[in-house]
Amino acid sequence: MTDTAVATRSFTEKLEAARRASVLLATAKADLKNSALEAIARAVVANSDRIIQANDLDLANGRENGLSTGLQDRLRLDADRLSALADAVREIVALTDPVGEVVRGSTLPNGIGLTQMRVPFGVIGAIYEARPNVTIDIAALALKSGNAVVLRGGSAAENTNRVLVDVIQGALAEAGLPVDAVQTIDEFGREGAKQLMQARGHVDVLIPRGSADLINAVVAESKVPVIETGAGVVHVFLDASADERMAVDIVHNAKVQRPSVCNALETLLVHESSASRLLPPVLARLRESGVTIHADERTSAIFADVVPATDDDWSTEYMSLDLAVRVVGGLDEAMQHIRDYSTHHTESIITNDLGNAERFLAEVDSAVVMVNASTRFTDGGEFGFGAEVGISTQKLHARGPMGLGELTSTKWVVRGSGQARG
């Protein structure tokens, strides 16, 4: 099929092509899938100038259309980020292929053998905003787990994603896998996203990544089963016994290292008995890095260079150099605040009290809970998954960073020798 023919295919024709590709991928050997991933990694680096040129156009359009600085940062691809994406693809090559993995098994008293094994979903749909890295991440993870993927990457990154998908498809052809295993429906615009959400029977699972509004719209409107990723109203609690140096370093890293991402710190809670000791050095370090502090009255009484916090601040995912800060009466009040405002993404406690640490881990109901660590570690790459499709904040099937295993389902294989049920 020529490039022109591919470009003029209807939405349904694309989904049917994805289904055909998924059948081939489901039985593809690990060596073949790995060869395709190696080809993708090489192609991303080899085509970096072309990708960056398209990305520059998207960034210029974004600035002209008032795209926030946080989303501009997520949108931006440069040589270093492309190199990191290629490295992430190679890390996926090194991971064990989940397809065919035996989850559990047994032999019944009548001699029938039961085996539950991992199998691909089939066709995965993804809807996301201004995140061209997701195009590479989800394509690589989908391929390794034996799935075809249909991508709706949004208008903000349309030029970048078009080039990335073309680069991926060229690598698939080079490796001998169907190019329809990775497709974009960006040319269909918002109507394409709506159709993808209604494509039950063509698409097996849908994964949204982006703003809370996007995710909520997909969850509410989709007829396709959804793995819900969530916004990141992320908390760190500085307990009474928190070490000052650790508090300063972890809070700064969690907020400043990359503020536009979903695992960045958005609300800092501080135990009242340690507030006068910890807030001045912690907040001074943040202010040196340009962070605007949205503070409650008790924080304002200790550290003056702040703006007053409003009720909206506690539920805001800033994705910028802004931080909400509140002094609380203790661990119970901190955990209640998290219950009231958290999006169930990531929460961390800084403490030297083992009892409080264990209570926090047991009682805080988020996808990832931490002790004495930066929330920036909630990441598929950092968890050893090579990359991630997203961070699931739901409780069904997958929770937390989603890697290869989370892109599979299971089926039962029954082996008998003539048994009939009496």
C-alpha cells in the first residue's frame, strides 16, 4: 500500500488494519519484536533533525496559541530528549517478553491441566495531549507486549507526532513487522478522538493521558474499557522528626527538577512542631529556584515571601514553579488533607519515626506511597520498566506506572486427555 493510500484511509479502515496487525503481533517471537525496537531506537536518533524541525513548528504554534509554559516543556523535544527516548526503547528490548508468561497453573484431580498465561490486549487506543514522548513510549511498550496501537496525540503536537509515527513505521517495515501496528488518527481531529472512544469491538482498551478534563471526558464518554491515568496533585509531608537536609533536598527535587510532569510536588504539608525549624530552609531553597509559595496563614507567619493560599490551591495541579504549603497538626491531619485533595497519584512522608512511616504507607490510599524519597521517582523508567504508558490511579487491573505487564491480559489454557464432565 502506498503512502498516499495509507493517508486517505477512513477511520474504520485504520482500525481494521490495526486489528489485522494485532493478530500477527500476538504470535510474533521476542527476537522479531526486539529487532523492531532496535530499529526504532536507531531511527529516532537518525531522524532527530527532522523530528526537531517538526517539533519547533509545534512549539511556535503553541506559543502563538497561548500554550502554558508547563505544556510547552512537555511538548519540547531536543537532541538530549530524543537520545533518552532511544535509550528507553533499548531498555525495553532488554526486558523479558511478558507474552506467554505463566501466571499460575495446576492439575485438577481428573488430570486436566490448567495454565493461566499472559496475552496481549490486541488493539490499544491512546489519547494524549502535547506529549510526543508518549508516542515513542507507548509504541515501544505496545509492540513488545504484542499489541497494535492507535494514537491520538492532539493538535498541539500534530506535526511532531506525524513525523514520529512515520519514523516508527519505517522501522517496523525494516524489521518485517506490519506498519499498521502503530498508527495515528490525528488527521481526524477531535472527531477522531470521539470515534476512538466509541470504537468498542475495534479497540480493546483505551488509555488517556493529559489534563484532568481530558481524562474525565474519556472516562465519562468512552464505550471502550478505559485504564484511567490521573492528574498529579502530589503531596509531601514533613513529619516532626524529619531531617532538615533531607527535607530541603527532597522537596526541592520533587518540585523543581521538572515541574511540568505529573509526579512533581504540588502541595507541601508540614507538622506544626517542625514548621519553625524546617520551613525557612526548605522554602528559602525553593524561592532561590523561582518557586512561588502559596501559603496558609501559619506558614505566612514563619516565612514572609509568599502569596496567600486559597481553597483552590489545595486541589491544583500547577505544572509550574508554584507550590501550595500548609502547616498541619500532625500525621492524622496530614493524611486527612491528602484524602480530601489527593488525586491518588503519589504521596511521600519525610520522617525518622518508623511508626509514622508505616502508618503513612498503610493508610494513604494512592498508587504510590513513599518514605524519605522524592516523588519524581514515580516513573516507569525509574521503576525499571524501560518506559511507561502512563501512571494509573485506578484500582482495577493496573495501578501506578504501567509497563509491559500492564499491557497484557490473561487467558486460561486447558489441556485434557479425553475428560468429560459428569
